Amino acid sequence: MLGAWSRWRETWGTLAGLAGLGTAVALAAALLSSGPTEPELPGPRTAVRVQVQTETEREAVRTVMLDLWSDSDTGTALDVVLDAQGIDALRERGIGFEVLVPDIDAVAEAERARIEAAEIARPGNWFSEYRDYETVDAYLDVLAARRPDLARVEQLGVSTNGRRIRALRLSAAEGEAKAIVLNGGQHAREWISVMVSTCVADRMVSGYDTDPRIRTVLDERVVWVAPVINPDGYVHSWESDRYWRKNRAEPYGVDLNRNWSVGFGGRGSSSNRRSQIYRGPHAFSEPETRALRDLITREPVVAHVDFHSFGQMILYPWGHTKKPAPQRDRFAALGDAMASAIAATHGERYKLMSAAELYAAGGTALDWSYEEGGAFGFTIELRPTGGSGFVLPPEQIGPTCDEGLAAVLALAERVD
Ligand code: 0X9
Ligand code: ZN
């Protein structure tokens, strides 16, 4: 399941291992096996948090970065992936940085090995480890079978490569009831968003009889949970490239969270097909965004939470413009209640701000949910704040789920 980069590193890792026998031997082996044009032994890909003081410095970072993990328009911190030359370039320019992950491929490889070992051991708790697309999708049926009176599975659409996009519909309400939509996995590498969505659904199913707050929400509302909105990307992240972000549309994928119609084509999105924030040829060009859009259009949705990682933030509209949204104060009050509820579970702080305050981005889900879907649309960036980035230790799935559930309940209790 290694990506092209990892395979390349593996080959070179083997060759480098030979260096213990003498550099000359390793060099000879390299020449014999792959010819004299082989690139130099790559250093690790390192994730760093860079402190930029000026636009020129920001531009310099953009020129050398291999990937952007999280952006910021106003703040000075950028999380980027660099190789050894990139690190040197920062040092030469005197740009300050702090290492988040010294070797992101080593971390991904360790995660893969751990999951493989866990599969062999088959632990009892489903949320003790990350789960792949098929396992998550099948788990929706398990939850529905556990409480057919509360839960049923519905197909929302089919992905670019033919995988089904499904959601769990949870409710004990009789007749027409307002809906709350939760989704994870717009971005393939943000595995915790998939686990938290699934786990929130699980907690609601198992807590209906025992937790009066869950009971009230499900008695009065319909909660839709779609854990994997981007199945092809998620499978690719598991099987080939842990840090894949987009869907798998040919040739380089589309960033689903730039493919929505509100502010489509605006700042913070790209028309370059190779870009990590490529918006696609037109709004809703992708079956994955259409599937979620159609659900929100057809149901009377009052709130939508789009789970992402990482950064520990609660973001509200607008995302495409720094102008305040019409109900900005209401959003801030709802977000504040969510942040307090989160802090009450494990003491973690989630920062609250409008999405564009973080950085402007056109074509994102929360703006569409608000303007076109008529719902209070939020993006929640889950754990961690920085640290390991997208590869979050599995011991944190449970606590992060506590935070997700606390936020969702706080929101559900306050919207009508
Ligand atoms: O860039 C995104 O799509 C989201 N962040 S992530 O690191 N998970 O990719 C945040 C989108 C929030 N919207 C704006 N910042 N406008
Ligand atoms: Zn994301």
C-alpha cells in the first residue's frame, strides 16, 4: 500500500542500507541496478510550521513547498511539507520554522504496520483503530441492524470510480422533522473525520435509550450521517498515498471542498488541475459533491457539520469573503456553545472564527449549506492542533469522538 514516493524511498532505503558495507559498494549496486541517471538519495519529507513575516516570505515558502497542510491568510503560520532543499531554502532566507513531523512517510509507514498488526489481533472495540472504506460502509448496516426502529441506510450517490456513497438516517420522530446533516471525508487523508462521523452515529444509536439528550434530539430531529463523502480518495489514501486529499477524477483529482457553487472560482481555489485546491471544471462537476448537495436540497436541513482535520477549529460562513455573514452573530453564538461543549469533555480548545478569517476559499461546503441549503453550515477541524497532522494516534479516536458528539448535540439543541 505504499505510494510512489514511499516505494522510491524503499528502493533507496535498501541501497542506503548497503552503505554500511561501504559507500563504494552501495554506489556500485546503485549503478548496476538502476543506471547512472538515478536521482540523488532523497531526504525525508518533513512537515513544518513556518512563521512568515512578509508576503515575500510567504511566496518563498510556496515556491519550495511540496504540499500545503494548512493555510492562513491573516496569521503568520503555515503548515507545509518540505524536502531537504526546501528546509535549506528557509534557513538561507532566515525564515523561522518548527518541525511538526520529521519524516511524514515514516509516520505513514508506522501507521500502516500498526493497522496491519491490529487486523491480525482483531481487537474488540471498533473505534480502537482506523477503518477502511469497506469496513466503515459495512458498519452503517451493522448500526441499522442494531436499531431498525431508529436507523436505516440510504445511498446518496455513486463516486467517480463507482463506489457507493451512503448515509445513516437516524430518527425516532414521527412525521416530518427538521434534519441535521453530518459528513466526514471530503478530504481523503483526514481519516479522523471519517471515524468521528461514524462514531457520532454509533453513540446516537447506542445512547438513545440511556442518554436523555440524545433521545430528545432523535425524537425531534432527523440526523443524517455520511462518513465517507469521498470514497475513491479515501481508498487511495489507504492503499497508495496516505496524504492524498482530492477525489480521484482523472487526471489529478478535484478538491471537493472547492467544487461547491457558492463563491466557486474565487480566492483560495485553483484552476490548475495539479493543484491540491483544484476546484474542478465547474461547480458540482463531481458526483461526490452532488450527492451531498442533493441530500441537503431534498431534506429540510437546519444544520450541517462538515468534519475535517486538523487544527481544532470551528469555522462558520463566510468562507469565500471576509464580509460578515447576515447571521454572523447567531453563528458565533452557536459556535461558542459548541466550543464550550467540546472543552467540557477533555479540556481541549477549538478556536472559533469565520472560515475566511482563517483563509478565504471559494466553493466550500459551509457557504453553500448556508446560502443555498438554508442551513447553519459549519466546518469543524478536528484534532490535533498541529503535532502529527493527519496521522492521529488511534487512542485519540474516542476522545475526538466525544468532542464531535458534544459539538453536534450543542448545535442540535439550539437550531430550529
Ligand atoms: O481548506 C479546506 O477545505 C478546509 N481545511 S483543510 O485543512 N481540512 O483542508 C477548511 C475550509 C474552510 N473554509 C475556508 N477557510 N474558507
Ligand atoms: Zn479538509
